[in-house]
Amino acid sequence: MKSFCSYAATFSSSSLRARRRKGQKDGQERQAHWPERVREKSTREREGEREESRGWGVRVSILDREIKSVLENKRGLLEKKKGSLQTAGREEEKGFIILYLSSSFH
């Protein structure tokens, strides 16, 4: 009985060591065997990606504001043109009515 327990204990510990060597136990033990440089680089890259994504969010909001201002300016210009065309049309209508009335009196 004693020998069986000691055999089972050595078997389980050796298989655990083998799994750890292969990196099959879990993620943390797999990372522990990676070179330190690789782990640092991946962490820096992840932080850079986070900063970059934040940067893109800011860039998009700035672009969004710029696009909105351009559209508002164009809308304002179109309304001004529309208004000037309407007033010009009224002037033409007035001129035509005056012309028509003056010609009908002759």
C-alpha cells in the first residue's frame, strides 16, 4: 500500500512537470517559460494598442466635429443662396407685375 501511494505521488508529480514543460497546464505556467523580453514586448504592444485606440477615438471625434461644422457652413450658404434667389425672384415678379400693369395702361 505504501509503495503504491509513493508511486502514484511520483507519477502525478512527474506528469505535472512534463505538462508544465510542454505548457499544457494553464496559461500562467506557459507564460512563465517564455523569455522575459518577449513578455515585456507583448505588454508594451498591448499598452500601445490601447493608447492608439484612444487616439483614434479622439481623432474621429475631431473629424466628426469638423465635418459637422463644414456641413453647417454649407447649409448656411445654401440657405443664403436660396434666400437671395427668393428675393431676386420676388424682385423679378415685382418688375414683371409693374411692367405688365404699365403696359396694360398704355
